[in-house]
Amino acid sequence: MELGNLSQPVYSQGLEAPGSSTPGLVGMVHGFLQLVQPNALPVGGCLVLMVYELGFLVCMTIGLLFIILVPLVGCCFCCCRC
């Protein structure tokens, strides 16, 4: 595997499937990524990117609330059995 010139990297345009011994797996991964995020990332500020990733932010917020609130409510039920 050749790393190339690390001080002057060469970037290519677009997605290219890498040469692999498992083309089926590579195709499946690219298909999943195209399904999850079909559009290119927007060029703009942080606000534009946050609006684009709003679904991920909502899921992450619900997950964090779940992780914090479930043990807290369980502790209240266990300790305060009045």
C-alpha cells in the first residue's frame, strides 16, 4: 500500500469505489451511505449544517434525555416508596 506524498496530497472529485477484493461489501456500504445522506453537505455556516443535520440532533437529544432521566426516575421510585 503506497501512501503517496503526505506533504502535498492529491484530492479527487467525487466518490470512487476503491479497488477491493470485496466489491459486494463496498457496494453495500456505498448504497447505505447514499440512502442515509443522499445530498452533498451544504456549503455555508454552522447554522446551515445544523439545519441539515437536524434529524441527527433530535435523536441525540432524545437519547441523552433518556440516558439521564431513566436512572433518575428509577432512583426516585426505589428511594421514595411512600
